[in-house]
Amino acid sequence: MQRASRLTRELSLLATEPPPGITCWQNGQMNDLRAQILGGADTPYEKGVFNLEIIVPERYPFEPPKIRFLTPIYHPNIDSAGRICLDVLKLPPKGAWRPSLNISTLLTSIQLLMAEPNPDDPLMADISSEYKYNKQLFLLNAREWTEKYAGQ
């Protein structure tokens, strides 16, 4: 019951006051959400529209939602299955999830990660080393993927 009322509140807030460049909506059932994040200006993801799937667990907000990219993205912290390496998406002790966080905060954190990858905690080692040691090639590849998969 707590999950339903909290989600209703969060979705209503996301609809009326969404964070810049982020939209989120229900996809059928209450626990199945979709989100879109616009690639940030001055990033290789600029002009891209990235779709995400959000599965809200029974124990939410005591357990973080499972979020993954549906749109392929060239990024050191996001793998080919769309899984995201981000501390707020995991429970402690390894993660930083807290029940005070919400879906809006998580999507904003993902948007920030897109703009500023963390090559020291990669899911994709090859992309991470490219980001660290050949930034121009990384930017080129990320832009190409954005045009190919997230272009409008």
C-alpha cells in the first residue's frame, strides 16, 4: 500500500514538475514505468532521446527500482544490456540507495552520469579505457551511437 501511494505521488510530481530533460510515465501497471532522458547539451549525447525501463520492486521505497536503458548508449558505466553502474541504484553496503531518494532523483543522477562518466567504476572496460586514454575517439563513437540509436 505504501508503494502505491508513494508512486502515485511521485508520478504526479514528475508529470507536473519534471526535472529538465526528463519525462516519466506509467507503462500499464503501477510497477512498470518508462522514462526518457534527453542527452545534455555539450555532451556526445546531445540531441539524443534515451528510453529507460523502470521496474519498481514490491519493497519500494526500501529497495531501489531496477532501471535500465532500452536505447543503446556508448558509455563506460552502461553495458550492452542497458544496465547502469551507479551507487544510488544499489542497496548498502555497496550502494547508496536510501528510502528518502525517489525516481526523479534517480533519473537526474543517471542524466548526470551521462554527462560525466565515471571511468574508474566501469561496466564496459574497453569504453572506459578509451574514455581515459583516447577521449576524442570516445566522443566520436558516443556521438555516432547517439545519432544511430537515439536520434530523432
